[in-house]
Amino acid sequence: MSPAVEDHAEDHAEDRPAGRAVEDHARARVVTDGPLSNPVPVALRYDPADASGTVCFAFPGGNEWNFPRSLLESGLRAPASRGDVSVWPCGRAQTVLEFHSPDGVAVVQFDSSPLVRFLRHTYATDARAAPSPTGSGR
């Protein structure tokens, strides 16, 4: 876990019951050749019951992208890519995600803080859902 996420992993943990799916919301800008676009709402989802450890970014119109949570975390610090998704920091306060599909490429820019907060919530949910060690071993 990155220091930025680790330092606040328990933020709002009391608001998230153990094992409960996380859904946060963020605004993003789709990067195009045209003038600056209006922000679009994006639902950020994570289900701790999903053993694959993926996050889901759900865009308007039913477009959803699922990719490893670790990719999002790595991409907040340095360029990272896996499959059809790339993530990289853009300055100190922005993060860019690039999604490739047979229909083309979408480049989307986020403020980094909602993404970091989302990761905190996912790790807090995982920590609260983790079974306590029994210690007896018998």
C-alpha cells in the first residue's frame, strides 16, 4: 500500500461494515482535441468478496472498466499499465487513466484526491473484514 493510502487507511472505517462493498463517486474530464469538456460522474466500486482484487470505474452510459486495484495504486505514483488500462500521475494533483477498446481509446483525467480516498476505503473495508488470528493453533 502506498504511504498516501497507508497513512489514512482507517479513515471512515467505522462508516463501512466489514466485508461490505465500497462505492465512492468522483468527477472526471474526458480528454479530447476539443475545448475543455464538462466533468462526468464516475462511480468507483470495489467488492472485498471478489478474490480478484479488482476495482470498477463505471461511467455514464453503462461503460464500465474493471482492473486490478494494485494498478490504480501504482499509477498514482508512477506510470503503470496492465492490459487495456494505463494509469499515470499528471502533476501533483491529477491522475490520468487511459482505456483501450476495439472502438478506440478514452483518456480520462481525475483529481487524485478522490482516487486516494477510494483506495483508503477499499483497504479499510479489507482490514475490517480480515479474520482475527485465533492464536491457539490446536
